[in-house]
Amino acid sequence: MSKLIEQPRFSCALAAQTTVLAIPRALPIVHAGPGCASKTFLTLSQCAGNQGEGFGGGGQISSTNTGTKEVVFGGENKLRTLTENAFKVLDADLFVLLSGCTSGIIGDDIVSIANEFREEGRPVVGAETSGFTGNNYQGHELVVNSIIEQFVGNVTPKVQKGLVNVFSVVPNQDPFWRGDLEEIKRILTSIGLKVNILFGYESAGIFEWQNIPNAEFNILLSPWIGLKTVELLKKKYGTPFFHFPYLPVGGKATSLFLKKLTAFANLDLEKVTAVIKKEEEKFYSYIVGLADFMSDFRSNIPNDLYLVADSEYAIGVSDYLVNELGLQPKGIFITDVPPTDTIKEKILETIETLGKEIREVVYFESDGGKIQQKLFELIGTSKRAVIFGSTWEKIVAQKNNNMLIHLSMPIVDDVILNKTFTGYTGGLKLTEEIYSGIFKHGTIDKNVQVL
């Protein structure tokens, strides 16, 4: 049975409009009631570090704004007219029709309408994303799979050696999605792969999507989001996939990812080993440079780790902070809702491999109110906590002047451009965030004299 939750951290399936907007030169057309598109924009853009409208987002999203007339008589003709007019005034390579709750309840068939336009040679896709379909994690998969099924279509693959498709973060639901995808592509390119990253600045847009069937293999960097997609591609085009069940953060995990990928795809071991050596030398030379700081300010550095994020980030960040930086895990809250108990168990199995001390403090909880209550209970009067989470956790951090580092949705009091905590680059950035934080959050005694 459905229930109300306090302090939500994700939206409904219609918020997959941000998935469409993350594809260069793709635009959504929303078949929903007034306000649906703008509200999901506020949730998934402004609350993701004030990322703004971009290409055709925000108030520019086309919407039928269905009302009483469409509920009574149907809204398909209105959607046809809106789509036809969109071609006259909007400059895009792909249009994706998305349904809201109103159109879903009355049974308007947006997929059939999309088919009508494609039969005329126009690039239009339809995805049933009514809010009751699920949350925006499921909406993201629905949109991606609809584009593959309807736009990429039934083609004969022309496999290109070394070409890979990457499926990973959900745009905007991961506030660092742009930086994350840039770092993932940088790492994969460095070992000689050609990468269809599919979303963001590094993507070539529709060309990459049409090139999906030609990949030698697919890469999934996520516990469960995107699993249906890579399984679809395996069935549809016979493309095998490599599944690494979290975003690697820092030197150890990123090198492990590359080693496992090399074994899976039989890549050039000598070349990959050389890349790993170079990246690790650079990474750990920076970490070693922290020795004097760690010694001088050791009594000021918070060591109790509390983390609130969805599973793909929670696993990788916890691994790095505990197993490389030595923080003590006290409470790890995973906020996405795995669709099955089997997936939930697999997430726990992955965490178990990272250390029992992490596994013992893992909680699955999407209700922010309950998370906040538990955090107050766990932290108590401690001033040694570092909290990785969202703006919702600010009140918890402020109680004892503990440190808060933004990691997950919603983030309204920060601006995020291409920041990342993923890979080698992200690990260093995350380290900076922690240790710079002792100055920014007033942890340092004001009487300390700097010579």
C-alpha cells in the first residue's frame, strides 16, 4: 500500500523529462496537466544544485496542459497538434512524448501517436511515464528503453572493435551526473576504448544513440538502474555487458574496476596496467601530500561517517572513505527503493565485500523524516561527525556544528557545474571537500596561531 513520506529525495516517472534533456538536442513533449513539467523541473534541476534550464528545459518544456475537456473527451488530438507545431518552432534532433497521470488515467495512447509521426519519417518517441508508473529511476529506464526500441529500432549490428556504451547515473537525480560521466569517459578513453557516453557535454547526441547496436560490449556502472537496458540490448542486438555494481571512487576502487573490465573484455593488459600505474602514482602522490596536514590537525578532523544517498553513490563513497581514508562508518542510509528483494540482497552482498563494519550500519530508507530522526539518535552530542547527504541533513549537522558535505538530492544551497566524486579525479575532490571542511565549518580552534 502506498504511504506518505517526509522529505522526499526523488520524483515521479514523469521527471524522466530530465533524461531527455540530458541528451544533446533532444526535447521532451509532456502530455500532462498544468504545472507537472515545471514542478518536476524544480525538483530535478533547481534542487540538484541549481543546474538551470539548459536546452529547452524549465518553462520552455512543451506541454498540452490537459484540463477538464481532455479528461472528458480525450487529449490525443491536442497532443498531435502540439507535436506538429513543435516541429515548426523547435530545433531538435529527437522529440520524446511523455505522459503524465491525467493522460495515463484516461488512456491516451502516446506511443501510437509517436508511431504516427515516425511513419512520416519524423524522429518522435513515446514513453508511458505517468506518475503512478513509478519513481523517476523507473522513468529513466522507460525513456532509455523506449528510445532504443522505437528510435534505434531493429537494425543489424555492425560491431566496432573497442566501442562501448556506458549506462550509469540518472541525470540530475545524481547532482554530479555531468562530472561523473566526463570522468568515466576520460578513464575509459585512456585505456583505448571508444565511448558512447550518451548523456551530457561529452555525448555526440543522437549519433551516439543510433550507434548503440554497434558496440562491442556495454558497461553498466550501477547496482540496478540500467540493468533492464543492458539486458534489452543483449536480447535485441546480442551485445554482452559488463556490470560493476557501483560508481568507483578513489584509487583502489577505480583500479579494481579497470582490472575487472580488462579481464571481462580481454583488453590490452599491458596498456591498461600502464594507465593504472600512472593514475595511481598521481593519485597517491596527492594523498601523501596530506601527511603534514593530517599530523598538524589530527585532533580537529572528524572521523565518524554518516552518509545519505542512493545506492550507486552510497556504496562507492563509503568504500573510499572507510577503506582508503580510514573514517569509521556509523550510519549509511540508502535512499533509492530497489524494485525487488533480490536486488536489495545483491546490494548488501556488494557492501559485504567492502567490509563488515560498513554492512553492519546500512539502512534502506526513503523517508527523510525517519532518516533525520535516526541521525539525531546515532550522533547524539558528538562533534566528530561528517555527514554526507542533502540539504535535508543541514539541520542535523547544525545541531552540534558537525560537517555536512553535499552528496545527494535535494541540494538547494549549492551550485553544481561539473563536480564529480567518481574515479581518480573524484576521489581527490572528495578528499579536498572533507579536509577543507574543517576550516569552513569552524572545526578549527580560533585561537590556533598560523606561523
